[in-house]
Amino acid sequence: MSARLSVTRAQALVFRAPISEPVRTSFGTMLDRPAVLVRVEDVDGEVGWGEAWCNFPAVGAEHRARMFDSCVAPILTERAWDSPSQLFETLVARLRVLGIQSGEPGTIAQIIAATDIAMWDLTARRQQKPLWRMLGGAGREVNVYASGLNPVEPEKLAARKHDEGYRAFKIKVGFGADRDVANLRALRDMFGPAAQLMVDANQAWDVNTTVTMSRLLAPMDPVWLEEPLSADNPLQTWQSLARDCAIPLAAGENMRGVPEFEAAGASGAFAVMQPDLGKWGGFTGCLAVAKNVLARHILFCPHWLGGGIGLLASMHLKAAVGGPGYVEVDANPNPLRDMVMSALPVREGVVALPDAPGLGLRPDMDVLKAFQVPHNY
């Protein structure tokens, strides 16, 4: 088997799973659960899988899949590659101007990220090693937290996740001071002082509101306050906020590129960094970010909101770099994610990754077929 990566077939597949209860954020509502998977197959018939972030706008999944087919697949299959990182750098360079011209650098970053995840999965499978170990990880256990607790009676969903083995929980805020405070207090009262609680404002507030709300929420001792401001605020604003905020700040899911992450880490504004490897970077980019974050003694907690392949990749990323921190697991029903989590039970807040090659699990296409939707014209 050649050491080089020669992909003969590259596909994007789109899935949409219906849900009974919409998932609400401060900026939009998800009426179903989408996923865009990337499948790459090499000359020897080995297969790797990746996933792109695709939740918003609601019509975005099919568009991302078409962008992959049009922009990435032709480059991916035109030659053999020495490594996934070489392909990543090539895709970034060759599609940079297209991102500017189209006004879609984020979309392009997402389909490159999914490709990178798939190529690393393929590489580890070819080497017959678990991806977390191939990337230098010392152990396969990762801490996880249940996220996405909606503003209406979040304690009910949190109680179910606690019964499943979770010991850390993140609640959505930004729905009015009375409701936000009552919801966080309900979780603290239910779980007591030992539980790790986090809050996520999804960019809902301005600086003054953030400072005020942080003081109202701080008595419930949340570990972090995530993205209270719009993510495009200048670092000086975040630094000023960090001095006045009563809760440590977390961000990163909407950052893109090593320089932006390095500047954010150096700013001192953030106690927690949360890159999303399906939004930008895949393993190639996010490994570099993680090492920089850990060197600064910042908590490294990969962000994820999507299907099972991206979640599994996020766990391998965390296991590969080690250190304190958590991986996010959305608590809301999603069969596109649950097919993975059903094989990875949570015990006292910890998941043990498989010892099998690559990501360790493959999508069950017999199950997924019921959710697949066409994306080609």
C-alpha cells in the first residue's frame, strides 16, 4: 500500500432528520437536524469520513454539499497527496480568492474542514491506528458536557442527560434576565455545587447587558459565559469586557485561521477557547490552535453542533492534545448524532474512544438512508 493518499472518489452526502421540538438560539431556530458528510475513497478501497458544519441558515446544507462537489472534489482527486495537511494547505491557497469573490469564505472553510477530517480518518485507517493515538494522544478518555439546553424548562432535559451519565451542562441564555437567572438557578439547585454549569448567550447581548447579566448569573457559579457579544467585535472590546465581566469568557466557534486564534489567545480576554473543527481547520488547523491554547494555560473545549461524525472527530481532537477541558455534546434529539453516541456511553461525564483504526466508527448507511436528501440539481 502506497504511503501517499490517492483518492479516486469523493462525495458529499446530505441528511435531514425531523425533530418534534425545535432547537432555539438567540439568532435562529432549527426545525430539523441537518448533516453534510464527506466520504473519500482511495485506490485501495479504504474509506474516510468527515463532516461540515451546516446548521444555519436552514437551507445551508445542500449548498455546502454542492460547493464541495464543485470546488473541492476536483482538486482532491486530481493528484496524490503526501499528507492531509498538504491537501489542506493546497485547498486553502487555491480557494482563497474564490472565497473573497463569492463572499463565502466561511462556507469554503467548512467544506475544506470536512475534507481534512475525512483525509485524517483515511490516513489513520490505512495505518491501522486510532486517530487520537496517531495524532499523539496519550489516552482515549475525554470529558464531555451536555449542551443546547433550551430556555423552556431546561432542568427536565438536564435531568435526563444526568441519568445518561453527564455531569456538566450548558444552558442557553439571552431570553430575558428573569428567565435566564431562573433557569440557571434551577440547574444549580437540582445538581448542587459539584456539577459544572456553563452558559451560552449565542451573541445576544451588548457590553453593558453582558456585564449586568454576568453579575446576576455569577452567584450560580458558571464555569464560563460563551459568546455574549457578536463574535466580530474587536479584541479590545473583549479585553475590556473581560475586566468587568463576573464570569470567565469563552469563544472560538466563529474564529477562522491560526492568526485569529493566536491573537485571541494572546489577548488575555478568554479563559476558554472553542474551535469548531467542522467550521474551520479540521484536524490540521485545530491541532495547531490547540497546542497554542494549551501553552497559554487556556481551557481547550472543542465546539460541535451537528451529526455524529463531527462529534466523534471533536473527541479525537481533544484526546489527541490532552489537557483539561470538555467536548460539547448537544443534548437535543438528533438521530444523525445518536447513531454514534449509542456506541459511546457516557460514564460519570467521560467517554472512552474506540481503539479501532481511524475515527473508530463508520456511519451506518442503512440507518442514514432514511434521512438522506438530494442536493444536486
